[in-house]
Amino acid sequence: MRLYSTNGKSPEVSFEEAVFKGLPSDNGLFMPKEIKPLPNHFFEHIEELSFQEIAFEVTQSIIGDDIPSDDLQKIINEVLSFDAPVVNVHDNIHTLELFHGPTLAFKDFGARFMSRIMGYFLQEKAQKINILVATSGDTGSAVAQGFLGVPNINVTILYPKGKVSEIQEMQLTTNGQNIKALEIEGTFDDCQRMVKSAFLDEELSKKLGLSSANSINISRLIPQSFYYFYAYAQLKKQGKPVVFCVPSGNFGNLCGGLIAQKMGLPVHKFIAATNANDIVPTYLKEGKYEPKPSVQTISNAMDVGAPSNFARMQNLYEESLEAIREDIIGKSFTDEQTKEAIKRVFNQYGYILDPHGAVGYLAVEEYLKENPSEDVNTVFLETAHPCKFGDVVEPIIGQKIDIPQRLQEIVDREKQSTLMDANFESLKSYLLNENAEATDA
């Protein structure tokens, strides 16, 4: 597998190089040089395949022989140790529940895949690497859990102070071992900017062997295509076209779906659903891409004002707005609309939405009203368990949400984090000091 930069100014690299490098030297994003369609017989019998069998075929098609089949199958089986069921909410509106993993969020797929891929490539190398990741919510907890205790890998997580839920913060800051948390006095965009600056800093790259676990890393992106195929397989027997609605912040999840479509997955339409941070829906409607500072909402993981993966979206369509509009519709909703949807869906159908899934539900509902003649199955992605947003959801539905045992266990752990201003030099100093201490030890 060869990968190129979306900016087109750095050399092509192998899959292994892209995984550890994270970002190309020209500050673009790595993309596969070739995305091959899967054979027809794969789709003809996809409903007969397990989730693991589907993921294996998809991964092997993308990365080729970079990892031997037996080793790749072992990785896939370890990563997908939990289900991703399609659940009917009502009528032809379904949700793809992506919160059945260890941290109850869709980020578990990417983080677990990445940790196993890195572990595979590192197993015969006498070297250490440092993972640096920015999070607006669930990425950090998934990465922390995925990499906890992995030899030769240290993880530093940057998250915006006061802008993640209480449970998300506990998942980020109570791990210890090889996981460090930095509480940044700023927004997610500040965290992401600091991480990008670190990757472009020659001194840090040379001394620390930095790599990223954000959706900018290609090994995070690949497994985000798996569950689109699996959702299609679960609905195939109904014989209807499928519309996928993706609650979107940094747009890695949508890019995973677009890659699946490029590989031949029959997708009738994608809906990019956002909260008030409506940069991409505005672009799709008006043709202007204008990043701006993010605003805080109750669907905090989508509070992104400069989505990194927009470059990948454009690249997949050769920067043709017309082509993008053929496949993707953009919709955005306010916090008040989101709260109303959570209440209404619970009262009418007994289903508890998290704030991100509620945005997806609203977009699907609006799409169906605008296209009443279409006989389609709609699937919105429910990206996190609603208990992770109990402070928002519980007052709306008027009852407590049961917290699964694996989350309940972290409640009494001690928070371990370092408060830091939103300044790259502060981050650089911290990382160099931590590395010096580790070397001395």
C-alpha cells in the first residue's frame, strides 16, 4: 500500500510509515494512492458474513500484503470483540449503535485497530514512540483505553478544559501508567493546532518519535469504514437503498463512509449532520469553506470549527463541489432542537438518544420530509452511549440512565491531569521535560 499527501508536496510512503508518521511533512493528510472496489460477489453474499469477516476483506483490499493474512485476521478479531447492531427506532429510521466497545463510543474501533497495528509493527523493533492526540470528547478516552499498558508507547492527550463531559474527563484522566492528560485552557481547535504544530517541529520529531492517534492518522480512518459495510449487510434483505446520516465534527467518520462507497458499497446518500459548528453544511449549501472558532454545544464532540478531514473529503472528489453535492447533504441544528429531539424520541418511541445521535436523528427526519417519495432505509450513527452525557440527557427525559459497570468503575479514581495554557511552546517544553525524565529513569 502506498499513500500520498493531500497537499501533494511530500513523497509517497508505505502504510507502516504513514501510521507512525501521522502527518506528511507538507502538513497535508495521508490518503491511499489506490482505493480498489471490492468484487461483486462480496456484496452479493455480504449478509452471510460476520462483522470480522467483512472487516478482514475490507482491510486486506486497502492495505494489500503489508500485513500477512493470518496476522491481519488476528488483529481484526481482537479489535472487533463487540457488536455494532442496527436498531430500528421507528418506521424506516434506524440507528447504527457504535457504543458497545470498552469506552462506549465509536472511537473504540479506530483506537483499538491503531494500537494493534502499531503493536504489530513495533514488535520486532527496539524503539519507543510517543502518541500525541487532541480530543473534543471520546477520541481521548478510546485512545487511552486502546493503548493502556502497550509496551514502548507513551500517550499524551490534550483536551479543552471544561468542554468535555464529566464521564469523558474521568476516562481521560484516571488511567495512569503510560497515559498522560493535559487540560488545555482553550478549545478543541486550540488542542488540535498545538498537536499539529508539534508534528511539524523538527526538534520534537527527532527526539520523541511522535505519532498521532487523531482521525488524521490513516490507521484510525480505515476501521471507520467497517461498520458501514456491516450496517448495509444487516439491512440488505429489506432491499431498500440506504441513506447514512453521520453526526460530524472533525469529519473522520464521514470520510470512513466515503471510502466504503469508493470501495463499492451501495450508498444512496450521505447526510453530514452538525451542531452550530456548521462549517461543512454551509460549504455544501453556499460553496464557501470558511473555518472559524468553534462554539460550545451540548454535542461537544462535534464542536470543531476547522475540521481536519475536510481536506480528505475534497481530495476524494478531486475538489469538485458539484461531485460532493451529488453524494453528500449538509444539515445543522441548534441545542434547543437537539434537546427537543431527545425528549420527543424518548416519549414516543422509548429510545434514548445521546446529543450527537439526536443531531443525526433530526437530519434524517428532515431528509425524509424533503424526499417523501423515496422508499429508503435511513441509518443515523449513534456514536456514544447516552450515559456519557447524563448531565444533559437525564433532565430532558426525566429519569436516570443506567451506567454500564465498566464506566462505573472509574467514578472513584483520582483525576491525574496537567493544566496548560493554549500555547505550543508550553506543550513543547512539557514534552521535552517528560522525555528527559523518562530517559534519566
